[in-house]
Amino acid sequence: DDLELTVRSANCLKAEAIHYIGDLVQRTEVELLKTPNLGKKSLTEIKDVLASRGLSLGMRLENWPPASIADE
């Protein structure tokens, strides 16, 4: 909800159980393109929004998820 994505992109991510930015940035372009209804336009939108925050797809995050959300 923090990324200001279109409804289509946001719904695609929710359907794939991607609820946090930390979950999203660890995915690759190839993985996201396998998501039903998520095409190149949505992928470009996601990449642009992440880039505006200094993030990208395919990142590796240590200690993810943090204990505060791991129990949810």
C-alpha cells in the first residue's frame, strides 16, 4: 500500500502474497512476469516506483522478514 501502484499491479502482488516491499524486492523480473495478469507495463511501473526509492528487483535482504512481522 505504500508504493502508490495502480490497482491492477497492487492486486497482482496481493494475489501472490507480496504484502511488504521487502517481499517484492527479493523477487526477480522473471518471477513477477509469471504472475497472472501482471505484464510488462505493470512490471515497468513496479520497477520505476522501486527505483524512485533507491530499490530494485532481485535484491537480497538479510534478516527478512523481521521478527516483528514474521509471526503475523
